[in-house]
Amino acid sequence: MKLWGGRFTKETNQLVHNFNASLSFDQKFYEEDITGSIAHVTMLAEQKIISDEDKDTIIGGLKSILEDIKSGKLIINEEHEDIHSFVEAHLIERVGDAGKKLHTGRSRNDQVALDMKLYTRKEVLEMDKLLKNLLNSLLKIMKENLDTIIPGFTHLQKAQPITLAHHMGAYFEMFKRDRSRLKDIYERMNYCPLGSGALAGTTYPLNRERTAELLGFYGPTLNSMDSVSDRDYLIEFSCAMSIIMMHLSRFCEEIIIWNTNEYRYIEIDDSYSTGSSIMPQKKNPDIAELVRGKTGRVYGSLTSLLTTMKGLSLAYNKDMQEDKEFVFDAIDTTKGCILLFNGMLDTMTFNKDRMRASAEGGFTNATDAADYLVKHGVPFRDAHGIIGQLVLYCIDKNISLGEMTLDEYKAISPVFEEDIYDAISMETCVDKRNTIGAPGPQAMRDVIKLYDEYLAG
Ligand code: ARG
């Protein structure tokens, strides 16, 4: 059963076999393995390294294996070392001697480097699609909430009024950057390692440009030692996924807070909530909590991979087989989290009255009250002090700035006039902020136009 049994005189110890084997997880890229092999033999025949007849026989066999795995007729559960051995053994069983020519001018080192790259490349695009869907959901909420007032926080203390559109827009920017990170990774990784052999290329006249082209790469990689031992793109992807998860986790934290009895800014849909086995009243934000929790797991993949690669001499070392489980888990986790989060976001409802009432409290208009004085000639630092006194006065009387009488205002500074009330209304506070990137509806509309163009492109 071993591809490499020739120089051995003993059977592998069963525990050694189990410890060494990767079939249980590298079967995930069986399709990429077969696709890579088809490109390889196509090129071998074009270069007259194998005959056209052998090529056709091999491709026929590989396609039948692919079909049978897909349909469930061929189950990958045998005692093979890895998916490469599995496919080759089945090929030889199905087509005989021609199958033994498949591995001409190839090593499992460049083969696995290719398979993992093909798999990852596909997943980078998949993830990008999921992020784009999420951005569409966010943009929809933004458009519907240009004047939904909500307090903006710093230090989790109410700071200034903003809008729900503006708050969602912050996440739009984050996920937009995440997409651009994925694009960078794709651009850098999309070079084909096939043809690098074990580490030193091969003596066969392989046409590496051709296999790169057949597999949709920009071109072949340029150093065969680096080709078989480069896992940078997996580290970069794990890092990008960690950042995506960090963004989702921050968002989830806010959703959890907004969903508390104390806040009640939002209501998570019943279909995205869970209950308690003992407390009948409970409706818990488990999905948000799980997404937040799984963030640690994805960070773990990044740290594991970086640590595995640290100190590895050139070129291939078996340590590198450890890349797969981490990265597969990170990919599945991140994709699942984006999808679940998006569903939760699409179905949650926003309690606009609560948001507005909350913005009214906590002196979120104090900065605007100070700006009012500045407009009437008071230096900003003095204005800051005056409003600070007003805030203290209000706290003492348990009222808001808007609830003070004009006489009370004038007792602290004669500059105040009747128009102070309009100047510190929530609407004015938001509407007047129209610098680029600010929550004012005009500024938001300009940005939304750019986002529409971005998502259409
Ligand atoms: N299962 C191996 C891996 O994932 C394939 C490469 C094996 N190469 C070798 N020289 N043993 O890394």
C-alpha cells in the first residue's frame, strides 16, 4: 500500500502509520488533488514525456475516481497515508500500468503545496463573497436609518449622539478592509508550485508555465525550494481571518450589550436566540456569544501555524503537514460565523425609541452646548468649563440640559438665548456634523453613494 515501500524491509508500526497519516483531514482537498493531477498529465503529454494514450487513460481514471467520491460510491476511509497515495493507488487499481506514470516528474511536496494552494484560493474567494453579502446587509440597514438617533460611546460611556447608520457604517469600513486584505492575499499567493519536485525541480522538460495556466495561476513560482516550503499565504489568510473574527466579535459584544434588558436597543429574532433549561423567562444571545467565543479559536490557528513554521530549515519538513487542520478549522469557523452573524443581523429589530431616549440622557449634547457658547464669542476652554458647571447642576437636579429654563441658563452665562434649545436638540447635534465621515445625513448620503458604487463594482 505504501508509495515508498521499495527501500524498506519491515512493515510500518501501526502506531507510526496512524501518527504519520494525514488522510483523515487532507481528504478535504481530494478534488484539488485530482484537478492538479489532470493538469500535470496534460502537460506531461504535451511535452512528450508520456504518450497521449496514457494521458487519456489516466485522465479517464482520475475523473471516474472524482465522480465516485462525489457520489459516495468511493469512500475515503482506507489505510492510506494521505489523499495523494489514496488517489494514486485507486488510479493504478482502475487503469493499471498507465496509472503508474502519473507521478512522473512530481513529488508529494510540490503536489501538496499545490493542493493546499488550490483549496485555499477557492476559500479566499468564498469568504470574500460572504463578506460582500454582509456588507449588503449593513448598507441596507444604513439606508433605512440615516436619522435613527443613537448615542455614540467612548469608554462605554455616552459621548455624543450619532445615527444607527453611522454606527453600522463603522463596521462597513472594517469588513471592506477585510475584503481588501483577502484580495491582497489572493494576488500574492496565486503562483503555481507544481513542477518544483521534492525541492530541486526535475530533469524532465516540464512546462511549468503551462500547468500554471491550466490551473488558473498567474504563473509558476520562481524558486523550487521556496515553493515546497512556503506557508506564508496560510499565515496571511489566518491573520486576515483573525481580523475578520475580531471585527465580528466586537460587533457581537455590542449586540449582546444592546440586547440586554438595561439597553433594549435591539431585539434578536427568536429564530436566532436560545432559552434556558431552568429560567423560563430567558432568551439568550447565544449566537453572538459563540461568534465572540470562536474568535479565540481562529487566533489559535494563527498562533499555532506561526509557531509550527518558526525555525523550520529549508525545504519541506513533515511539520508542515500540521498546517492543514489549523487552517481548515479556521476557514470553516470563520465562514460559519460570518454566515450566522449575517442571518442574526438580517432578522434583528431595532428599537428606535429606546435608542433615541437613551441618546437624550447622559449629556450627549454637552459638546454642542459648548460650541454654542464658542459661536457667541466665548473661548472654547471657558465654554467647556461653563458647560461642565451646567452638567453638575443638572446632575444635582436630576434633569437634562434641555430641561433647564432659560433663566437657569442665564444665571450661569448671560450669553445663552432661546435658541440654545434648538442648538442642543439631538437632531441638530447630528445634522450639523457633515464633515467627511461624520454622522450628519448629508455626509452619510455621500458615503453611501460611494458604498453603492463599491458593491456594484
Ligand atoms: N501529507 C503530507 C503533507 O501534508 C504530504 C507531503 C508528504 N511529503 C513527504 N515528503 N513526506 O505535508
